[in-house]
Amino acid sequence: MLTVDARGFSCPEPVIQAQNGLKMVQVGEQVEVLVETVTSRENVRRMAENKGHLVTVEVMDDGFRLIITRQK
């Protein structure tokens, strides 16, 4: 699983980093995206879901962990 640590960045940078990560994996593979803020979490989640990918979100002590499974 590819990890994208976007903590410390303001949007749109976490979304851009997540998109770049998704380009590096094959269909069915996952990208872990780490973000700090609710805004970044929602923007990354929305981008991934709008592109048809599956997203799960976990709350961590220092932010959020999104697991995006590439679908196409």
C-alpha cells in the first residue's frame, strides 16, 4: 500500500497529492492518505468518491487516515 502523508499541507495540496498517489497504483490497490483537518479529509474523500474509488476513513490522534481503493 502506498502512503501519502499530506499532514501539514493546506488544500488543495492534499487532494493533489492523493491524486498523484492514485496514479501510481493499479486497479484494486490502495493508497493511504494521512491528513490533519476535517476540510482536507472531506476534500480528499469527495475527490476519490467522485472518481469512483472506494474510501474508508479512520480517526487518528493527529488527524485522519483515508484508505482509497482504486477502482478504475
